[in-house]
Amino acid sequence: MKILVTGGCGYIGSHTVVDLLNDGLEVVIVDNLVNSKRDVLEKIKKITGKCVTFYEYDLCDMEKLDSIFKKESISAVIHFAGLKAVGESVSIPLKYYQNNLTGTINLLLCMQKYNVKKIIFSSSATVYGNPKTLPIKEDFPLSTTNPYGTTKLMIETILKDLYQSDNSFDIAILRYFNPIGAHKSGLLGEDPNGIPNNLMPYIVKVATGKLPVLNIFGADYKTVDGTGVRDYIHVLDLSYGHMLALKNKKTGLKIYNLGTGKGTSVLELVTMFETVNKVKINKKIVGRREGDIDACYASCSLAERELGFKCRYTLEDMCLDSYNYVKNNN
Ligand SMILES: NC(=O)c1ccc[n+]([C@@H]2O[C@H](COP(=O)([O-])OP(=O)(O)OC[C@H]3O[C@@H](n4cnc5c(N)ncnc54)[C@H](O)[C@@H]3O)[C@@H](O)[C@H]2O)c1
């Protein structure tokens, strides 16, 4: 069975490719490397002892994408490719709509043309907007607060419409909460350039001296200690969720939250990071960031019931593995 992984050189994609290869599946990656590096392919080979077929193509280039489907006998697609920086999506929304929507529509057109009917799509908890109650269930109302989130919601709508028109499609929409952590080998992980958008890469940059201080955006939220609460999930558990979705025998259009179901505040995460890694994080409370919400954590009972999904890694693992990756790659 050959799986096409779009964005397979990226953070979550690369971990999933390792799991697919370890499971004996063949993998084809398409990635334009806009937010990743080619050396990830070598690292995947080092971990698994196996090679993948790689195409450095942009999903927006329909002719090139079509050529992959023509050449390879693809059985299923895991679709990670997309731009993902919330702040950037506010400054350059058209780029986000063009990249994320055109890329996805091209992909779905190819799937239709070559009769590939199974797709797993990377959605996000951002589609729940500002939830009125917690934990968040899949049937909660949907809304977005930025163009990035809107692309995710639009793609979900496109997938629902496609399924409505042809219910031989088998579609899993996975709504990720906050992936952190890294591969145990220290070879794969996340280390964005510049000032990171997300908390864990920011903490790690302060720990390694690349940034002087961790700005904590707001300490007056209605939470346990005033700082924002999120549901952090180890990237290896997230990747495992994709394996389960791929193997799920129940067909149709399915939507699952992938998180741990536990909320952790910014200060709790920083304290855990300091304790397990024995480092001090210089931090400063600053004003709230526009659009941030008090708290967000998942109900994962649907994924648990239907996929058998259960997280295997703790917050401690997430803190250890995130730091280990960056120390290994500096
Ligand atoms: N990391 C998170 O916090 C998070 C949370 C929720 C959802 N997601 C979604 O999960 C997916 C994977 O996220 P990630 O953290 O691994 O991101 P990432 O940026 O590390 O990986 C995305 C990959 O897609 C590639 N890509 C982007 N546009 C492309 C295009 N037009 N053609 C070909 N390749 C293209 C990039 O080069 C990159 O390698 C994304 O769709 C993201 O929106 C991520």
C-alpha cells in the first residue's frame, strides 16, 4: 500500500512518515520545502532504514501534482501541506487562501481523477473559535478568528461537500490541539526560524540562549494561575492518531479531536520544562495577544471510542523531547 504524504518533510508529517514506514507501508512525499528542509529525508532514512520517494513540488502546480498520481499507484493520502502561521495569515491572507485552498482543491481533483478515495486531513482546534464550554467536542459550533483558521474551516466544508456528492470517498478530518515534543532519536522535531508563534519553540529558544526572555501574553485569564490553558499533545501521539485513522475500517466522513483532554497553563508548562530539563527560563508577563482565548482542551472520547486512540506520552516527555531535539540540532 502506497501512501502519498503532502507536507511530509514538515514537523508532524515527518513523524507520521516514520510511523508509516515502520508499519511496512510505502511512502511518497510531496513537499515544496517552503517550511522544511530536504535533510529530513536523510533523517527519516537513518531512523527507519527505509527510503521514501520524494517530489519537491508545489501542490498549487496542478500539472506536476497530476504527474505524481499518474506515475505512482497511490492508495491513500495524508494531507499535511499548508501554511500555518496565524499572525502571518493576518498580514498576507491571500497567500494563505491561495496556498491552502488551491493546494487542497488540486489534490482532491487528482484524487477524483485517479480514483483515490481515502484522505486524512490536518485540521485544527482553531475551528472552534472561542468555545463556550469545555472540554471541546466535535459537534461544538465552528467559527474562526484569523485567515489561517478560515482556510481550515473552508477545507472542512469542501471535504463535506465532496463527500455529499460522492460518498465513496473515505475522509478523516483530524482536529489537532497543540502538538509539541519531538522524535526520541533527537533527529526530527520543530525549530522555526525567528521569533516562534507557539509557546514550546519559544521556551526552547530561551533555554538555548537564542532569545533573551519568554514573553507570557497575559496573566489575567480566567484560569488556574491567570495564564492561558491549552491541550498539549506529543507529536508521536498525534502521528499515532493518523495511523489509527488510516487503518479505521469504518468508512465515511469522520471528524476527530486529537488532544490529551488535559489543559495545561503557560506557567505549568514552563515549570515542567524547567524541572525536567534542569534549566531556568527567563520570563516576563506582557499584555494579552489579540485573539487568544482563556482555555482550550479537547474531549477525545470519540477518537478513543472509534479509533482506540489513547495518548502514551506525558507532559514530561514532551518537555524532555522538545529540548533534546533542539540541543541535538544546534
Ligand atoms: N503544528 C501545529 O501546531 C498544528 C496545529 C493544528 C494543525 N496543524 C496543521 O497540520 C499540518 C502540518 O503542520 P506542521 O506543524 O507539520 O507544519 P509544517 O510547516 O512543519 O509542515 C507543513 C509542510 O507543508 C509544506 N508545504 C506548505 N505548502 C505547500 C505547498 N503548497 N506544496 C507543497 N508543500 C507545501 C511545507 O514545506 C512543510 O514541510 C498543517 O496543515 C497545519 O496547518 C498544525
